[in-house]
Amino acid sequence: MKTSIQILLILFFSFSFLNCKNSAYELIFPEEVYQSDALVVTRISENAYIHTSYLKTNDFGNVACNGLVVTSGKEAYVFDTPTENSSSGELIEWIQSSLGLEIKGIMPTHFHNDCLGGLQEFEAKGIPSYASNHTIQLAQENNLILPQKGFGDSILLELGDKTILAKYFGEGHTQDNVVVYFPSEKVLFGGCLIKELNATKGFLGDANVTTWSSTVEKIKIRFPDTKIVVPGHGQYGNAELLDYTINLFKTRHFGEK
């Protein structure tokens, strides 16, 4: 009888400990881990962080722009630079000093300044830069700093014991927009191809609005297990952001409202 009671007490306290541990784990994210006037870093999962910097625009004012940092072991990859070299320097310093990680590479997801505006700072510090061949071509045509290493429609990056997939699914916000998927934590960085909930269509100067929805539909099919979706601007969420973007750019036929 005494042994049975002891077993029950052990099971009770073990369950209570695990329950408290899980609750604490859920409560910690999102967690703002760095903030300055130019840069905010927010932890959204065990090994993924959003970096947010700011871009002054004529049409939309001072726009908050998101990028992604993913980590594994002693290494990190960065996707999209902060908008300027100074804020990029802050991010590099934070990753190297506060996290104690080596930055294996930086990848702009398309050729606009909110993706590669701080690329010079990364390259000056000897950090390898990657981009699709199409992004490199468009950056060259627009007299922008060029990423060093090109790839076709996709690339699989190794990070510690994990992998990251960057892939092109079609035109949308730009001709060259790629998305990044971090399968170990089911995090999708959609960049400016994906909109936050209730967002407007935004800047369309280089967009293909007729294919935008179908491009995002392909992404939704390819990554059905996605739990966290990070847009290029605004609040992150779940797969609802994919549905919202699909519906926002659905082609309406004549006579439809």
C-alpha cells in the first residue's frame, strides 16, 4: 500500500512539473530580446528570431521591415538584412556577442532595399551572402550591392544539425521573391510576398498581382505543417496569413464585387 502511494505521488509531481514546464515554454514566446531606436529583435520560437528595422518611404512613411534569424548549435543564418548598414551592424554584433554565434550567411529574399539595404555591412565583415540568380540580376540592373553566391529556384542550407530551405514559387510582390522554411520549428518566412492580417496590398511597383494568389497557394500546399508565418511587414501569425494573402490578391472576374 505504501509503495502504491509513493508511486502515485511521484506520478503526480512529475505531471505537475511537466505541465508547469510546458506552460512556461508557451509563455516565453514572443519575447523581445533586443531593442534600440533602429532595431528590434523578437524571439518567436526556440531557435528563430524576427529582426525589425525601419525604412523611410514617400508613400507609406516610416515602415517597419521584418527579417529572420535562425540558429542551431553555434551557428546562425540571417534572411533579409536590416534596412541600413548601421542597423545591420547592430544585428551582427548582437548575434555574435549576445548569442555567441557564427553567422554562416545572409540571404536577401528579393532585390528591394528592405531586404538588402544593409548587405554591405555583412559583406564587409566577411559574412557570405546568398541570393537567387534572379535577385542578383535585378540588383545589378538597379545598381544595388550584389550578393556573392547565386542559386537557381531553391537551395538547401545546413545549419548545425538542422536544414533550411529557400525556394522560389512564382511571381508576386516581385519577380524574384523567394520564401524560407525552417522545418525543425515549422517557421515560414514569407518576406514581402506574405501580408499580415488586415494589411492592404501595399507597394505594387514591381508586383505581378495576377499570379500572386496562385504563388502563395503553391507555398501553402508545399508546407502544410507550417505553424508560424512571418510576413515582410507587420505582425507574424500562423497559416491564416497565407489564406489572407491568397484572398487579398484573388483575381475577380468582370461583374464580381
